Amino acid sequence: MEIDLFYEMSVPPGRGADEAGVFRETIEEIALADELGFGAAWIVEHHLMPGYSHATAPELVLAALSQRTRRIRLGHAVVVLPWHHPLRVAERAATLDILSGGRLELGVGRGFSEAEAALFGARPEESRARTEEGIAVLRAAAAGPITAGGRFYDLAGVNVLPKPLQRPHPPLWTAAVSPESFRWAARQGLGVLAGPFKPWFMVRQDLAAYRAAWRAAHGEATPLPGQNPRFAMTLGVFCLEDGAEARRLAAPAFTWFYRMLLEQTRPVMEKLRAGYEYYHRFRRLAGLLGHAVSLPMLERLGMVVVGDPAHCARRLAALRRAGVDRLLCAVGAGALPTALTRRSLRLIAEHMLAPATRSAA
């Protein structure tokens, strides 16, 4: 199992860094993670979410990281295809792949925020169809001139430049929440990015459904070029030598993060929309979490791992045995001072990364 990092680029009150400082500290933390041997660093794309996420242009942050790092893979988590013309996504992804020397992991999705969709003029009922067509454009653009038009984008005959270094294209992932999205991702040959607001008992069911759908669609054969049969999940993590200190410091940070996360998802859960019915069914559990969110509850639900290195290593090993391929760790949830985050990164690397990975750093 690869251990990665996950960044919302939060600017919470009391963190001790302003917006510019968060950008600077994020780049420095990922540069350290590159030296320590972490697998990848993933940056989200969100808009209109002050405090919770200021990552409105993740491709620019990833471009900066491509020049500050040498080994760590760079994850875009995710490009919301209904908001972006897929030709521009293909161009920028290929450019990032070149700048990073072939280290891009490209996540795509259809979005969940009604406010963001309205901002970009996207129609939620078209989101899945636009996402499917956008993925087809990305694959065709990397291969050569696009040979066919589509319902939303008529790009037949267009030869998108540049071409990515990775062939046939960078690994493709999709954000997934509803059970149908996991099955759809398997049929599409995509890796899945699960979480961060679903309890582990639900993610475990999603993992089983994804593996079953992959076998039904593709059998047990070696994946074809361009297919990505991997399952990744996001998890809040904080590790210090003293487990009691880790819990004391992490409690307000993770409480703040998950309350903010639930506030961002609340509108889509409360309003029944075509194509987003699962979010509506999820609203009762989310309501309970929102009223009683605490570190012990988050731990019981398997949404965070906090403690000393031995405790954290046991919990991460259990996820590896369950079949998780990549673990995207929100270390400190972006709500703790960078000095604490860096302490935690070093301990995770020392106790939880494979020796071969550490020696390569």
C-alpha cells in the first residue's frame, strides 16, 4: 500500500498562517515528503469554500511542486470535468506530466457542490454524461488526433498538444461516493478515490463492490494499458511519539475539519437532485455526525487515525490487509501548525513507509 498525502489547503482560524503562508507551507511539506519517500501528494480543486479549501487552481500548485520535487507523484484530486472543457484539461494534464517527468496522477470527477456548479453554469443532471465524455476525450487526446465527436464536445480531427510522457496517458482516477459510482468506475477502467466523509464500514462495502464490478467487467486478466484497477481512500492522520499529546492536539483540528466538510456537503444531501440521489439518502447519517462530531466518534467510524507510531502503524496495516492500494493521509487535516505536521510526516515515514521506499528517497 502506498502512503500518500492529501491537501485541501485549508486556512482555518487559529492555525497561525495566512493564505499565502498556507501555500508556502504546503509546498515545503510536500518537498519534505518527497525526501522522506511518500508515494504521492494530492491537491483538491474547490471554489467558494473559504477557510475549508483555498485550492482553486491546483494545477498551478502541482506545476510548482514539479520543480521542487524529484520522486513523489503529483495527484490532481480532482478535475471536475463538467466545469472544464476537456481539451483544456488534456492540455494542462499533458503539460504537468512533462514538467514533472511523468509523475502525474490525474483524478477526475463530476462535482457535488450546487454552488460551484451554478458558478460555472453546469447542469447537475448532465454531470455524469459530461464526465464520461470528458474521460473519452482525455484518452483520445493522449493517443493522437481525436477521431470522433460527442454529444457535448465536437473535437473530431483535433490533435491536442502536447502529449503526456506517460503512455498511453497518466493514470486516471475518479472521485466516488455512491455505490453506483464505484461500479461505474470499474466498468470505465478507472481507479477510485474514496472519502473522506464516509465511515470505514461503508468504504469497505464500496471496496468489495468495486472489486466485484472490476472482475465482472474485465475478468482476472492483467489490466490493459491505460486501465487503473486501484482503490484509494482518504483518511485523517496524526502521529506523534506521545499518543496522548497527538490526541490532545488533533481533537480540535479534526473536529473543525470534519464539521467544515459536512457543511460543504449539506446542501447536496438536503436537496434531492437527479443523479445525486445517494447523497440525499446519506443525509441522516451526516446529520448525526454533524451534531456530535468528535475525535472519539471519528475514530470509532474509522475516519481518522491518531496516536503514537505503533498504534498508527497497526491501523494502517489493517487497511492494507483489507485491500486499500493507496492511502491519502490528511496529516493534521491542514488545521495544525506546520511544525507539528512535519513532525508527524517524519514519524509516519520512519515507522510506516516500506524500507525500500525510504531508502530511495
